[in-house]
Amino acid sequence: MLKERIYSISEYKQKIFSQKEYMREKDISGCGLFGVINKKGQPISGCVPVEAIAIQHDRGNGLGGGFAAYGIYPDLADKYAFHLMCDDQHSLDQAESLLKKYFDIHLSEAIPTRRTLNVMDSPILWRFFLTVKKDRPSWNFLSEEDYVVAVVMLVNKRVPGAYIFSSGKNMGAFKGVGFPEDIGEFYRLDEYKGHIWTAHNRFPTNTPGWWGGAHPFTILDWSIVHNGEISSYGINKRYLCEHKYECTLMTDTEVVAYLLDLLIRKHGLSKKMACKVFAPPFWDEIDRMEAEEREAYTALRMVYGSGLLNGPFAILFADHKSLVGLNDRIKLRPLIVAEKGDEVFMASEDCSIRSVCPDPEKLWAPKAGEPVIVELEN
């Protein structure tokens, strides 16, 4: 069971980080990850990921933090929940006008936030709950999911100052510029409950620190948080463009969200095989395999070579039914996994897990390139 919470988010921050300004100036290269899933689908308070990622404060520098949560809109579970950030009212109005062309809007409202000292200059944050029009004006040949992806790409590319940063059903991303504990307080995550959560503390390396560039990145029900650097971004992006995915967010991690959608939803690969595309065995390992396995991995590398992720990385990705953790092939970024009862935790550091689960029944570091896949039991 998760540890009973003693402090509110504000009290916890004040207790642990009294020297915030000193810590903000630290130059530490890294990002922090945390994820939790309840295998029975039972709700977990948003306080849990906020507390866990706050322990990894030093792995960021205040230029990005964010969360993804599943099961948070049970009363609107059959609607697509679009979260938008817009530079101004004109951008929001343009985006809404375009969405009305392709969807029926059932609810339109500001994403609830609260004023906080350390999150300032936020864009307009809005959410729409939508269903696809029965009399679609175009793209009738597309499946519903492909139709939704196409509209997301259209808005993000063609509406200046507007960006859809979450587009799944009964889930949502919450992100921005700031430390994650501040982002969690800003978005009032203590008021949400979900059966899967991921969290991220960002230290931007070679990409800008801006609201749209914070993690997680999402498309439909997929969400991804990442520690490291995707040095194959260029070829990954070109490969995705061939399949009508538009990369517009000025960050390397965006490609992973779209690759997940392409490989698993569209091409029908299992999550395990998609992970083997991202972090495949080296050729000398393949050469030593038995004939049938060698043939399968050779074909996988040849067909999906442009989907391979080069560079150091630890990633957590999720959909409504699972949470997955994966390291690069030589484990250049840390990843720890723990179990306790029906909960499974994944994080960059075990202290993050122990802050919300002091006595895990099992704790280990996964092998390089070997995914940890946790599925819901019901």
C-alpha cells in the first residue's frame, strides 16, 4: 500500500526545499522520471507522483516539469479530452473554430489551475471534450484514431500560437515551465485520481525550455517521459513525416510518442517488439542467436531501422492498460523498478520510490534494452 501522506503539496515543498533559489542555480545534467500503476485499476491520488518526483528536484533546473494521468475523467470517459495551450485568446478562438469543423464539442472550459509563486507567465490552458462528427467533412477514409491524429497535427502546424498537448480519452497531460512539484501544485493535481501516473523533471540539454517542450509528450492515449538524448532524432523525424506525423515541438523526445502510435496501434507490433525496435540487440548478438530468432531480429532491424533510438535514454511510456520502462542498449541512464502489493513503481532513483513506498517487496534495476511491461489485470 502507498504511504499515507502527511504534508500537503505546499507544506512538503516548504519542508524539503527551503533553499530553492540556491538549488535553481545548480548546473546538473539530468532528468528525473517517476511512474506508478495499480494493476487492479484502483485510483491513486495525484499527490503521490508529485511527492515522488519532488525528491528528484536536483535532476532538473526549473525549465520543465509535467505529469500524465489515466482514469481522471470517468464521467467523460467516452470523449476525447483535448488539452490546449495557447499564446492568446485569438489563438484559442482559431483552434476552437477548427476543432468545431471536425468534432462535436461537449464541454469547453479552462483547465483548473491555482496561483503559485514559482509558476508564472503561463499560456492560456484550455480543455475540450469532443466526439468525432458523424458527418465528417473530410478524411472519411481514415479510421477514427487516424482522423483524430490528423486533426491534432493540423492544429499544431497551422494555428499560430496554439498547441494540443494531450488528446486521449479519460487521460490527460499537465506540463509547463517550472519544477514538477510547482507544476503539480499549479494544475491542482491533488484533486485528481488515476490508476496510472507518470512524472518528469526536465533539464533541457540541446532543446529550448518552454511550455510545449516540457514532458510528457502524447498522442491519443500514448504518453512518454524521457531522460537522456535521442541523437537519432533527424532520421526518426524523417521516417515519421513519411507516415503523416508532424514534429513541431523543438525537442527530441516528441518522436517517441509518434513512433509508439505508428508501431503499436497502426502496425500492430506488441509493446515488447516496439521496445526491440527502439533498443534492438547489437548485430553481433543477433549473429549468435538460433536461426529462427536471428531471422526475426534481422528482419526487425531491416524494416524498422529508422525507428531505432540512438543515444542515452531511459523512458517510461503508458497507455490506459499498461506502464512500460525501457533503457538504452548499454544502460547509460538509470532506471529502478519496485513492487508492493498491486502497485508497481518506476523511477530514476530508488529514493523517489521509497518516498511514497518505504518498504517495497521487490526492487531491482532492469537490464539494458530489456523492457519492464506492467499490464492491468482487469
